[in-house]
Amino acid sequence: MSGEKQIGNSHSFRLCAPRVKTRQINVGGITIGGDAPIRVQSMTCTKTGDADTTLEQIRELATAGAELVRLTVNDEAAGEALPRIIAQSNTPLVADIHFNHKLALVSLEAGIAKLRINPGNIGNKDKIREVAAAALDKGVPIRIGVNGGSLHRRYEELHAQDPAGALVQCALDEIETLAAVGFHDVAVSLKSSEPGQVVDACRRFAKISDVPQHLGVTEAGTLLAGTSRSVAAMSVLLSEGIGDTIRISLAADPVQEILAGFHMLSALGLRQGFARVVACPTCGRVEVDVVKLAAKVEELAKDLPPERIVAVMGCIVNGPGEAKAADLGIAAGQTKVAIYRMGELHRTIDKKDLEEVLVAEIERLK
Ligand code: SF4
């Protein structure tokens, strides 16, 4: 690349306010909060008791970029599988605990890096205190995962009048319960399936607490709808500097959650995600199968440095302009395709050779 003209994203406009300062926690070597990067996480959807399948999914998520992976510990089989899963995972793991606080104790014994407890269903305060004492002993942080759909009944009335206020109040009460036994190594999440409530709750919490926040819209939906709803809430919060770690919860392959998370953070200028693939939306002028080509380029571009830009343009209207602004660009004509490299016309090829040439040109950008 030396001597070649660099294109990249050097003139990006800053979309987000500086991060709201939070205290930092350490999850198996991964820092969350403070000046740590905003972490991207997901959750396995396998039966945790099936250690091999779970480990396979953890590896897929890690390959996609997951920095933390949560898995449910919901029964005895899951607890029994945990030691092997933890031993063979290179990614810090978070045990998701509902209803049964004993499974939190089992997870700690197995060496889990973090617990997520749902205060709405874990039971009385003594159980939470018992878990906190064991976590303190092991140096393991706890996320207090408040969820609008499973709030304790003591918040019912408040929730009916002020849903976001109930999420905040529940989180504050749990933080206090843990603090009373000397436990301060916490993160919180204030989730709802309503993006507006998530924004309201997280904003209000950030004004009164320095506990790091995990952002998410729960039960957000399928790939397209769920990503849109999640990004709608999170981009508002992240633009205000709120949020230390994120999950885009989708009714889809969890790998998509990681990819969507990085695309969002990268678009907001908060993390380097993947190389950017510019693709025209196509119209009646289109001269090549842009949809197919762009999907292929996006797949190949995952291995490129994140500052790279590749443009796939269907005709000569905007094609040359966008292609020139990219590290690599194509603009299709009726029979020929123009290939641009580093802003300059590199060569013109026959349409039939396009796919092969594109793959080779992308390889040169690595
Ligand atoms: S670049 Fe050409 S094909 Fe693509 S949307 Fe624009 S005019 Fe249509």
C-alpha cells in the first residue's frame, strides 16, 4: 500500500457526545465502563447442558467479535456443563440466572466471569445477599438485569404510572442491597421492549449513578425490525455518551447480534467495525446484480482493515463518483465495468469477469 493514496474515513463528523463517566468493572480481563471501549456482547441460544454445541456457538460469536458471551444457567445440566465450557472458552462468560439463586452459586464455583441476575425473580433479599457474598469472595462482578416484563410486584403500581421510573427504582434498590453487604462491582441494564422507555430509564439512571450500563431493547424482534428498534433507542443514548456495553437482542442467529452491534457502533464513530461497503440501492438503470455482489463483497470485506471502503455501484450515474471516493470501487456500464482503486480509474473489464476481479482486488486491500 505504501505510496498509494489513502481514502478512509478521515473527515468523519463527530456524532456522539463524550462518554458519561462511569466506574469500571473487570469481567475476566475485559473492562467495562470508565474509558473502556463500548463492549459488544450476545447470548447463546443452545441448551447450556449440551457443552459441545454451546462451545461451538461461543466460538462463532467470538469469531464475529463478541467480547463477552452470556449463557443461561437454568438447570442442573447447565451447571454441570459449566466447568468444561468455561475451561474451553477464550471469551469471558456471563451466567444468566433467573428464579434459582443456587445456580448463581454453582456458576461462581465453576469459575464464571460475571453473573447476571434478574432481581424481579431471584426471590428475597437474603438470597441476593448470599449470591453477593459468594461473588465478592471470587471477585466476580454482577449485572443487575432489570426487565420491564419481569419486574417484582412491589414495583407494579409505580410501573403503571411511570414505567421507566420503575426500572430505575428497581435498579437503585438492588444496588443498595448489594452495597449493604460491601458489594460494589456492579453493572445494570434497564430493559424494556419499548425503545422510548429504555431511553427514558437509561437517561434518568445516568444522571444519578456512575454504575456502568449495559444497553438493550429486550424482545426487540426479528433481524430487520429488531435491529431497527434497538438502534433507534441505543443510538439516542450512545449519542449522549450513555452506555458501556450493548446487546442487540434479535430473534435471529446470535452472530447477527454481534455484527449489527459493531455496524451500529462503527456508524456512530464509537468503535471500528468492519470495512464499509457502499452499495447503491439499485433502480431501473442498474447494469449488474448489485444485491448479490454487495452481499458477497460484504462477506469478503469482513477480513479487511475497518478503515477500508469498497463501493459497488450499479451504473454510471453516481457510480464513478462513489467509486472514486472508495479504496476500491466498481461502476457498471452496459457491457463493461470500470474498476477504481484509491480514487482513480484502474482498469475497465468485461462484465463476465467482474466477480473474479472483485475477489482478487479485495484480496489486494488486505
Ligand atoms: S447508481 Fe445507478 S443503478 Fe444505482 S441507484 Fe443510482 S442510478 Fe440506479
